[in-house]
Amino acid sequence: MLAEALALSAALFTIGVVGVLIRRNAIIIFMCVELMLNAVNLSFVALSRYYGADGQVFVFFVMTVAAAEAAVGLAIIISIFRHRKTVNLQNINLLRG
Amino acid sequence: MIDPPYPLFYTFNFYLFGVIALASSLAFVTRKSPIAAALWLVNTMFALAALYVMLDAHFIAAIQVLVYAGAIMVVFLFVIMLLNLGHPSEVADVRGKWGKAAAAVLGVILLAQIAVMSGSRVRPEWILPRGEMDRLLAEKGAIGVVADPLFTNYLLAFELTSVLLLIAIVGAVTLGRRSDVAAEATTGESVSAG
């Protein structure tokens, strides 16, 4: 089942990347990043079955970083929404020259 | 996980939850409403938790449901509710022709890279002996298998995680504060009229 799990992980990661590229809603893009992290977690868990439990420890750390990232990222989105009244990335072009 | 050959029941369930995860994630990126997208993502995470159980990572599966599907996604739904984004926005959310073409090209390239990489072989000495993981699970239990390396080899990383979380808390509170409150705090003036 290792090959199937890794193939599923690759497919989920690609769906996450495509989601980041085709959507404009900042919150949905953020959730696509979470989907990519989940795909990586799946390959860690699948490989930990064959290479030892260290992979599961890394999943633990990835989840911690994801939680921290969600807290800070959503705070940034709220703060942008207060200024621009939108989360559509097309309207958020402050850095464009 | 059982060593090969796998029983039919195991294989069927593995493919079932794999297809559920794949279908929910596809539904997730195509939904217009942020609420629907978030709920499909929760469904994906539950299917992944089931796969973790089948891959013998019981503790990680429990954490996946509690932390990911529970805590993180609730924060997302809370923000969607707070910003009143529950309805599909009038502005087109999905990018135009060129954005989709770029996404398709990048997706195909990514899948091709992974297909090439899947042909590579790892060194046999890295692979645990057959049945080693089952022996560890029987000896230490599902939590002990994770806790043992976490509190010995990765103790420094574990402690640094607490610093990361502290920084994230401070950052979130600072960013989430209203700007007038923040201005008062920096000028040092106390609030006189409430």
C-alpha cells in the first residue's frame, strides 16, 4: 500500500498547488496550503511504516507549524480585510509598482 | 498495517478512503462558497485520518481529527463567518484563461516529476527489517512509538516548537488588534473617555 499512499499524496499536493494558482480568494488559497501540508503528512506517515517512527514525529512538527501558520495568516487576512474591505487578491496590489 | 499480500477488506477500505480524499479535495478547490470549500476540506482530513489508522499511525490519526479537522478548520470557519464571506462573492473568484492554463501546465509538470521520482530506489539498509514496526507497536503502544523519539532524539526541536508557538501567539494578537487601539498603545496615552 506504500505506492498507493504516495501516489495519493502526490495527487493531493498537485490539487493544492493548482488550487493556489486558480483561486483569488485569500482564505481559499490559505486552505489550499493546508491541503498541501496534509499531502506531505500522508507521505510521511506512509514512509514511517517502512523507515521507522521518526516520520510520525515530523508529522507532529508539521501540524504545530500549520497551527501557528493558520493563526498568523488569518490575523494578516483580517487585518487586510479591515483596510481594503476585500479578501480578493486581485484587489490587493499594494506591492505592484 | 498487514504485510503483503493484503486481505481484500483492507485493500477495499484503503482505496475507498483514498477515493473519498481525492474526490473531496477536488470538490474543495472547485466550490465557489468559502464555507462549502472549508467543509469539503474537513471531509478530506477525515478521510486522511482513516488512512493514517490503516497505516498504523493511530496517535497521528487522533491528532489529525482533533487539531486539523477540529481546531484549525474551526479557526478558518470562524474567520469566514467574522468577515461575512459565507456567500459566493460577486467578483469572479476563479482566475481567467491564462491562470487556468498556467495551473494546468504546472500541475502536469509536478505530476511528471513525481512519476519520474517514483522510479528511484532507496538503499535497502534504510528499510526496517520485516515486522520490526509491528514489534515496536506491540512493545510500546501507539503513543510510545511517537513519544520515544520525540522526547529523546528530537527534544531540542520539541522545545523550540514552544518558542515558535509563543511567537505565533504574539504575532496573531499584534496583527489582530484594531489600529486605533494599537495607536493608543504606541503613544502611551491612556484611554480617558472609555
